[in-house]
Amino acid sequence: MIGRRYSLAATALGVVAALSYTDAFVPSSSRTALPRLYSTVEEAPAETSTNGDAAANKNVDQIQDTSRDKVMTFSYDMSIEPKYEKPTYPGTGNGLSGDAGEYDIIVIGSGMGGLACSALSAKYGSRVLCLESHIKVGGSAHTFSRMHEGGKYSFEVGPSIFEGLDRPSLNPLRMIFDILEETMPVKTYKGLGYWTPSGYWRFPIGSKQGFEELLMEQCGEDGPKAIAEWQALRERLRTLGGSTTAVALLNLRQDAGFLATTAGSLPFVLTHPDVFGDLSLTFDDLSKTVDEFVTVPFLRNFIDTMCIFCGFPAKGAMTAHLLYILERFFEETAAFSVPVGGTCELGNTLQRGLEKFGGKLQLNAHVDEILIEDGRAVGVRLKNGNVVKARKAVVSNATPFDTVKLMPQTEEEPKGLTKWRNDLGTLPRHGAISHLFLAIDAEGLDLSHIQDPAHLVVQDWDRSLQDSQNLCSFFIPSILDKTLCPEGKHVIHVYSSGGEPYEPWEKLTPGSDEYEAYKKERVEVLFKAVENAIPDVRDRIEFSIIGSPLAHEAFLRRDRGTYGMAWAAGSSAPQSGILGSVLPFPFPNLKTPIDGLLRCGDSCFPGIGTPSAAASGAIAANTMHHVDNHLKMLSEASKKDPLY
């Protein structure tokens, strides 16, 4: 619960006042890093900083052998090319807007993390400016449209599978909407389609019995064993899973005030003292627990696909990524959602909340530099030369790889800043993503054999699910949302997993014959994925658009088109703070060595995905505001629904 049991808060506040420090998670450059299990790319950490070509070759070479047991990450050293320029495309803006001014808080980027941070900070009473380089709001969660023969077709460019948006839930996005008192209409569906080497099957969300029937159907004589192993895994993680309802992500903040804002979980802790023994398991590699309880291949494969949205299969994923699924996906009310009007409505909803509380969003306003004076972030310089000052803080929702480029190194800067920049600039990352957008004629098309708009396609279970030529997804939102295209048509978004190497693409010139040929070669697997459900899809095409990693980088403002940071669970990431010295915390701290500079987004806890990114923005907003205001917000939220 996020807002209950505040009689305990006064006691916790007394503890807070007695503490001699104000930040419980300040990064410490002097602490000894925990041992790191390096990925196939990172066998020698020094290689990425001293031999960029060697690292680049490994980035490409690893996709030649994508066996299931490998963890794939990609490495670059941002200091090797500090003036690296992204490719530019028409329709993304020139970044030259933005006025000079002064605000309490400046947020760089309007992804889910940046918008959540901006909107909640405005609700807290701060004067907020959110600066977005693109001409569209929402980061990866935005929609673009094309006109064709007088009809408008709208396509998703990023996430497409959402749970918990149709009603009050512990999905941080839905919680933030409710706190902002904003609504977003959705259509719901109750399953996720799978196209695998053994054929088509469907995961029935919201039905424990349906899932057990699926296990019996797919596992043959191992069906009862699979059910028993699944129940054993759930039982092992039951206490940790229960903790997700005892304290929500929106309770968190990165200072000593968290003792007050999480005090409502004390009764749960007192009745479940074993949660302390399992605390490190929350951030540890999930495969350790899966290997202990699960042997049936089908069940192991299913668990891997449930984790892959965070970038890793079970090997490399935090245990926490499965906890919400174990707790929520088998409740009868659970359902997936399609935002009516497109995924862009996520950003539009947060923007309404931001502006309702007096905040401002400026599009097409590219930030060139974060300004630092006397060790403090004091504002930003825009691409057009205008300077915007920040009285309280600057928050970067850009990736760590893009953030470090906003802070040019100077001779007189503190060593801690230099190390922080180098650490973040060389973090391992996921590869890029390729996209295929299809507008098709649906006349005479019978889709009664599929019940859901969202589908996963696996070519080979023995290959890595991070391999962009092995795993992909396709999404047909127009099955439910008829506003996205003309009557009698469908729009389909097909996208690869985040394992596409960038090096072959950066050598090509967009628009060249070689570039166009390589695009067609790499997305052939995406066409074949859709043919599982619509065998004659190529004959039905009204028009198609291929989105390469170069386009993904330009349109979504993601360095080298990356899916996100890729620090595999099991050890602490660099700059993870004091928390990382006692737990295997796989995220850099949202705080930085620069006073008044914070980060949010999918490179911060709790990681990749729109709900997680939004939660990181909420944690940043909470941290910047007094704990009394945070407690008041939680109390208000608790009155909106019993779940809160």
C-alpha cells in the first residue's frame, strides 16, 4: 500500500532526524566494487576504453553464435568520440526551439521517466520546465502517422504490452495518472500470443487455471511436473512478491526520508521477517532461483520470455522483474491494455497533468550542455544558444550515454565527476532495434484464429532470445482500436529484440542502395513473423516502412539505437552508491557527484519498461521534495482507492 499506516511515520521521522547524513544512497567513488560477472563483450573491461575497435568487433562477432546460455551486451567508450553526431531525419525537429528563463527544476527529456518526474514535481509545487529535443512527447512511447490515399494510419514505435492501466493497480503509470487525477481510455484483452517452433499457443493472463491447463497441454507427460515446479517457484518467491503490495515504488525516495515514506510496510515486515533474508535476492540474477526449482523446458522458456522485456532472459534479469508477474498476472482482474488513440496517449496524459499543475513542456528544444558552477548543476544551454537556469535541480531523462555528452570534461573538474562520466559512458548496453511498420488491406481477412493484438515470435529456443534475428514481436492494435486506421484496414508494428549490432549500420549512408538492401535483409525475419498469423500479408500491403537502428536512434534520441543499459543482475553496477556496497544493485544511482543533478529513466532503478521508467521519474521527484510533501501525496493517493 502506498498511503496507509501513517501513525508509524512520526516514529520513522524521528529516526530520520537523528541521522547524521542526509543521503542514504550517495555514490561513493572510494568503495570497492563487488565482483562482476562479465558478459561475452566485456571479458576485459579495459578493452572498451583502450581499444574501441576490439570492442566493436566483439559487438558484431557475438551475434554469429547466439547460444541460449550467453548473455549478450554491447560496449562502447563514449570518450573515444566525444563529438559523435546522431544521424538526422526529417520529422524529428531541428532542436532549435526553447526560450531562456529560470525555473525550480529543469528536466531533460520527455520520456516516461522525464514526464513523470516533471508532472509530480509540478504537483509538489515546483516551477518545472521539461525540455524535449523531438517534436513529439513520450520518448519511446510515441506514435507517428502517415497519410495514404486520403486515410490516416497511426503506428506505435515503442512498447506495446501494458498491464494494469484499465483500473487502479500497482502499475506505477496508472498510480501516477490517478495521483494527477488524469484518465486515459483503454481497450483490454486477455492473452499474449506465442508463435514458436512447436506451433501457436496463448498465455491467458488473469487465469491461474488457464495457465495450468496450458502447462498440461504444452508439456505432455511433464504437465503435472511443470505445474508443481511453477507452484514451488511461486511459493519460494511469495514473501518477496507480497512485499510489492506492502510498499509500492512510489513510496521510494533516495534520502533518509524513505524510512518515513515506507513505514507503512512495517506490519508486513513484522509478520514476514524472512523478507530481510531475501532482500538481496530481489536484485540478484533470477536464473539462480529458476535453476533451483524449474527443469521443464516449456516453463523455463515461458519465464525467459516474461523477463525479456527488461532486456535479458532469466539469466541476467533481476528477480524483481518476475515478482509483479507472479503477484498480478494471475488475478482474475488482470488484463493487457491498448491505449485508445495510440501509445502516445501515455505521454499526452502525463503532459496534461504537468500543465494542469503549472509545469511547462517545450518540444523541439535540444539541450547541448548541462551548466555546472562551483560543483553544482545550475541550468542548461540549448542548441539555439539560450540559457535556462535551475534554482533547485536539473534532471536528465536522457540515456547515460547521452547524458555524459552533455557534460564536456574540463581540466579543473573534480576527479569524482571524471570517474562518474567514464563509468556511465562505458556501461554495457543492449543492442539496437529494427522496426517494420505495415499498413494492410483487411478485406476478407479472417483473424478469428488469434484473440489478441500482441504476439511474440521465437525461431529457435536454443538461440539467445536477445538475438534480433531470433525473437521479435508484432502488434496489431487496430484489432481493438479502430481509430488508428481507415475502416477495412489494419496497422501492424513488428520489432526485433534489442540485440541488433550497430556497427554494420553506421557504415551505411541512409538512402543509399546498400543501405536499403541491408534494411530489407535484416527485416525479412520480421515479415516472416507476421506471416505466421497472416500468411498473405505481403499481398495485402498498402504501404510499409522499415525503421533501421539509425532511424531508431534519430527518432527516439537513443545513442546508437540502444534498447537501454544492460548491466546483468548478480553484481552491483558502477556508481550504484552505498546500496550497491551491501546488495547486488544493478543500477547506477539516480544521484550524481554533481550537486543538483539527478537522473531518471530506464537506466535507473527499477529498469527498462514504461512502468519502470515512470517509477524512476517519481522517485527522482520525491527525492527533490520535502518528505512531508511526499507523505501528504501518499496520504491523498490512499483515499483514491483501497489498493493504494
